Amino acid sequence: MKQEWKGVGRYGTVGLELVLSVIVGLFAGQFLDRRFHTAPWLMLLGLGYGIAAGVRGLYRAAERATREADELERREREERRKYRKKSDE
């Protein structure tokens, strides 16, 4: 049960990370546009970087989930093999 809650905490923040990355990039770009009078170019650049950072976070979370699922599957396969070996004896 404890392990399940760990996963919820770890992967439950992925959406929040995506949204915050986009918002921070957007607002940073808007701030720089106001400061340097380059509207809307730095805002668009900041938005692009924010989206890229958010997608990178999603990709890393998906890789981590895949690795964890593969490890769990490997352990279960090993346990089944041990059980079959014991029952055959």
C-alpha cells in the first residue's frame, strides 16, 4: 500500500509540472517583452521553452514509469519461476 501512494505522489505532480513550466515561460517572456519592447517575440520564445520543458518532464516521467513497470514485471516473473520450481520438486 505504501508503494502505491509513492507512485501517486511521484506521478501526480506531472500535470502540475507541465502547466507551471508553460506559465513560467509565458510570463517570463512577457516580462522581457515589456522591458525590451520586443513584443510578442520573447513571449513566444518563452512559451516555446516552457512547452519544451513541460514535455521534457512528461517524457522523463514516462521513462521512469516504464523502468519501474519493467522491474516489477521482472520480479514477478522471478517469483513465478521460484514457485513453479518449488511445486515441481
